[in-house]
Amino acid sequence: MSKTTERSQQESLPGMEHPVGPLLRMDRMPHIWCSTCGIGIVLKCYATALQEAEVDLDKTSIVSGIGCTGRVAGYMKLDGFHTTHGRAIPFATGLKLGRPELLVTVFSGDGDLTGIGGNHLIHAARRNMDLLVILVNNFIYGMTGGQNAPTTPVTAKSSTMPYGNFEPPFNIPHLVASCGASYVARWTCLHVRQLTKSMKEGVKRKGFRLIEVIAPCSTLYARLNKLGTGFDLMRFYHDNAEVRHDADTRDVGIKFQDSIICGKFVDEEKPTFLELMEAHYRKALGGRYVPMPAEGGMIREQD
């Protein structure tokens, strides 16, 4: 069957719209991700979570940095911002401070968020900034050529460490939890139901929420390490992922081709940056303090 015939048949069949199609910019399809890349699965889980949580999409924005995962902001039919490398979190912080009524999600990769943007990550967690961060971890810099990342496991190979990595990688859940994050979870992109549920929780919570998602990069990480196809990596997740809710984050580091501890590790309520700021200035300035209006935006003098 020719591609033209197949396309015309699909267009003529009723009810063929993808379940999350209304949340995607279908005019930008097909996407640029490699076959068997896991980012599309994570995107679908996020879109499903927004639908099931019934959030107001007019008050939802998505911010991403540079890299394979950074393309997500351009594919979602939301107010999206594709920022410079490593600067997704400070951009999202400014957006949240200026428009506190918005649900602001940062959607980016391990290199962008923990490498080039690592300083912003730890301070946003320390401040308990009211952001949802979805960090897709494929253990490598994917878009730029397979370089070693802050998450590359010891002994794993990359284009810049062809004889194997010797640098200790970040344990991301422990990193952000120790800095003060109020919600921390990890899943693989095989765990679509659990991941979707975690994202639904994330959009309803306040404070700094980070969900790490382990995803396959078959083009670079799997090829350089002779791990097979993306399907082989998904089968590895099936056989080696262990769900352990409330695990001590010190114990959930990832070794090369070893068990992957998944689950919800941290879930606690504590004041956000904006709540702390407002309480502080009310106490310090009293009636002179003019808070941000509920609708956000610029503060204007009242008649």
C-alpha cells in the first residue's frame, strides 16, 4: 500500500484522532525522536495526566531546555517555552513568580537539568519553588553526540569516554531530596500507569516536585554499550526494575545494567518559596506590603 493511500484511508476513517491529540501540535508531526526512544511515551503519560486531572490548560505552561527531551515544549499545545541550554528552571522560576496562578512544568533531560543546569536544579529544590520537573534520564547526552553525562553509570561507555566512565554519577532522587524537594519519584517509561499516576499527583501538589523517568536511548547509549535495541532496554526495565516506595534515597543510585529502584520516595507538605516570601514580608512590612494579586501579572495602583 502506498503512503498516499494509507494516509487517505486514515483521514477518511472516523474516530482516528489520538487520545491525547487535542494536547499535541499535530501539524509538527512526525516528531524528530529516534525509533524506540522513550521520550514520546513520557510525553503521552504527561498529556494523559493533564486530561485525567482536569487541569485548566489555559493556566498551564511547559518549559524545556535544549536536547532531545527539550523538544517536548514544541510538540504540546500549551503555552510553551523552549529556553537555552540549562536554563529551563530559572526561566520557569521567573514565570511562576510573575504568574503564580499558573501550573508550570519543566520538561527536560538529565544533561540539561543536572549538567549544564545543575546549579539551578539544586537551588530550586532548596527554595521549594512551586514547579513540577519531569526529568527524562537516558544516561547520556543524546542530541549532541553521545557525550558522557552526570548520570552516566560507572563503566558505561560514551563518545567522550570510549573506555568506560569512571566518574561517579548523580543519584538524582537523593540530590534533590537532600536539597529540600517536597515530592520525589522515579519510574521507567515502561511503568506507564504508575508514571501517569505520579504525574497526576505532581500537578496537584505544591512545592518543588521532581519525577525522574528512566528512558531508552537506543541510537547512542544502547549502541555504544552494545545493549541491543530499545525493546531490549524496555525488557531490561521489566526484569530489573524494583518498586520500593519510601525508600531511603541514599540507596537508589543506579549502577550500570543493575537494578533500578522505582517508586515515590518523598511526599511531604511544606511552605513554598512564594508562601515563605509573602509571610516574611507581611511580618516585616505590615500594611506596606502589597502582595501579588490572585490573578498574577503586574501589580497596578488602585483608583
